[in-house]
Amino acid sequence: MLIAINDWLRGLSDTYPEHVTIVDGGFSYEGRDIIGVKISYSPNNHRHTVFIEANIHAREWITSAVATFVINQLLGNDDPEIRHLAESYDWYIFPVFNPDGFAYSHTTNRLWRKTRQPYSVLCVGADLNRNWPY
């Protein structure tokens, strides 16, 4: 599933080269790509930005589906209200922010929530939304 999402994101930059840029978020602990897209219709939007990350909790698969739906709407919907939103902001969207946990929840433990980096013998993974300084 992760490979399909990442391939789809990369394909968007070919389909919409004037509006979609791939954003490299680095690599996960297990070496998986963390990628997103920047959708921008105007260079003047740089001060008006929306950031969306999905699958910070690996088991919440619906979040990547919602993020990809939002991307589709921003790129292909003709509704005037959606066009206004799409064209008034720069959008940074990462459909799978926790790729190791996401893959693990598909192959080993459906209810896995955290990352896969070991911190001790008894503790594998961090709950990403509890690791912000505020």
C-alpha cells in the first residue's frame, strides 16, 4: 500500500508539473521514504500555507485515504469554492507520515500505532503525536 501511495504521489508531479512538487521529508528509521506533495497555483501564496500530515498513527489507515482525497479535490475539482481554496494557499500534504508503522500495521500487527525505532529492549517505537515540545 505504501509503495502505491508513493508512486501515485510521484506520478502527480508528472501529471500536474506546473502545480505539484514532490517534497522529500527524509527517511524513516527503517529507511522508507517520507514524501509529500506541495500544491501551489501561485508563487504569491508562500505566506499562506496549509500543512496536512496523515498516518502519524500507523493504524489509522483512513487518514491516508482522506489526504489523497484532499489532493484529488485540490487538483481536479471544478467547484468554485474548492478552486478558491486550492488556489489561495500553498498546500503541503504528506499522506503517510509514519511509513514504518504503516507498513507494520499492514503486515504484522493491525493495531500498531507507533514508529518502529527501538528505544530499549522493552520499548519499540514512539507515539509521534506525543513527541512535540508543546
